[in-house]
Amino acid sequence: MKTLSPQERINIVLNHQEADRIPIQDHPWGTTVERWHREGLPESQTPDDYFGFEMREFGFDASLQLPEEKIEETDEYTLVRNRDGALVKNWKHATSTPGWVDFLIKDRSSWEEYKSRLTMNSSRVDWGKELARCNKAREQGFWVRLVAAIGYDRVQTIVGSERLLMAMIEDPDWVKDMFSTVAELVINVAEEMMARGFQFDGVLFCEDMGYRNALLFSPALYRELAMPCDRRLCDFFKAKGLKVMLHSCGNVMELVPYLIEAGFDCLEPLEVKAGMDLIKLKKDYGDRLAFMGGIDVRKMADPNPEVMEEEIRTKITVAKQGGGYIFHSDHSVPDNVSLEQYEKCIELVHRYGKY
């Protein structure tokens, strides 16, 4: 078989066919990259280049586009009023989820006041820089995807998780309106990007709907409130010939049949510590859904290299069968994984991921 480009390889695999090997993609933390540079990763190289990651990602400003304001700064953190008007605490010396302190939008009335700001305008994309980067990625043969947060994941950053979860029960029409407004923005921005020359192979939607042990809300609520917008988004992008991927953290096992019904082509990252089981998913749904991830980052960091090899061997040799699997960690690579350990990981992926 001839050497395939990343674009060719990923397209083959997402069509549930076997390529030359499984594709490789991952996302190390910023602090992980800093560690790897200290351990020998050339300063001139990113992990994407060094390890041969096969996707290139593009986004846009999906915020309310309010002015950002620094409220407080200490040696440990910054407190910022972000472009959605939310008050957010970010830690300086650690990679973690931000601390959500307060929100501008607290009810339907304040939503109506600011809703019109979630519409397409030309300032949402850095047209010159990003289009040039996209064209270069395509020339180099990478698989290019648009990335956007949608549904619950996006709206909870505007109104807060607790408020949104309560509204899903007490004011579902408001939730539907928020989800629909976000979906409309994504479609309109993507349409303009493609009209101006961006060429995508796929799209990744970020919609975290699980926690460690279960879903954040019931499958029935997903079907009623989120699924109509998800289906609309899938239909729009698939009509353009794009593959549609979903990033949903936590345990979303119960949602998988609904995600297939909505039209998603691939699910990631399959968090092992939350109970996501790559081998079971492959067995139950592998003919209808591709998978990306499911390799336990805790085992990457184990001092015994045999632990990581067993993780990769047992999972990849099953998941790769018939295509439909892309290597990725089960979330993102933390800074307790050394450069040497991750180099070994990628070596093993190449060994066991060959067809």
C-alpha cells in the first residue's frame, strides 16, 4: 500500500475501512509541553510536528464579544471578566478547569438583552492569518477540522451549570432557545468561512454531557432539548460532505444510541476513569460510529512501561478492526507523563496500530 496522507488515512478510517495504520492525534496540556521541552523536545517543534499528529484545528470567536476585563491578579491566579461577561478564575501554574465565579446572564430577561450579540459578524474570524494557516495545512495533507462548542457545553459557560440544569426542568423553552441560538451562530460562521475559502474535512463539536459516574442530565432531556440542534448541525455539515465528530467528556454511555440517531460520525475522548469502555463501544456500535481516544492517561504515566503497553495492545488491536478508530488519549495528556513515556506510547501505537 502506498504511503497515505493524514487526510486520506483519516477519511478511510472514518468510513469504517482499514488504512495502512490507525491515525494519530492528541492534545497534551500546556504544562505537559513545557515539561517535554525541558526533557528534550526541541524548542522549535510542537508536539503536533514531533509526534506526527494528523489533524489541524480551526475555531472562531463564539463569545458575546464583550470587552475582557482583568479584575484581580495574584501570584497564583487571575480573575477575569471574560467576553461572555462571566467572572472566571484561572490558575497560573497549573492546567485545570477554570473556576466559574459569577455570570452576567442569570435569567431569561438578561438572555434576551444580550442574545443578539450571538450572531455572525466578520470580526469573529482572523481571516487573513487563519485562512493562510488552513491552506497550508491542506497543502501538507493534514485532515482539517472546524471546532466549536455547542449545546449544554457552550451554554453552561454563559449562564452557569446549576442555572442551566435547573432551567432544563423549569424553563425548557428558554434552554431550547439558547441551544438553537448557538447552533445558528455556528452554522452562519461556518457558512461564511467556507464561502471565503476555508476547506474543512470535518467538524468537532464540544458538548460535555457526562460526569465521572453518569450523565449530567437524562437521555430524555437530551432527546427533547439538545438533540434537535445536534441533528440540525449534523445534517448541515454532512450535506457539505464533512464528517461530524463529538467531544463529550465523562460517562456518556447511555447517550450513544441517541448520538448515532442525531447523526454523529465519531465520538471522543472516551474517558476511562469515568467508565467509558472502548472495547464494549466497538463491539456494540462499531458498525455505526467511529471512536477516537479511550487510552487511559493514568497508564501512560505508570513507571512500569508494561502497563502502558498492555493498555495499548489490548485496546488498539480490537478497536482498529474494520477501521473506525483513531488514537487519542482518553482526554488530554497531563504533565505527569514524561517525554520518554509519551515517545514510547507513540511507538507502541505505531506497532499495534498497523494493518
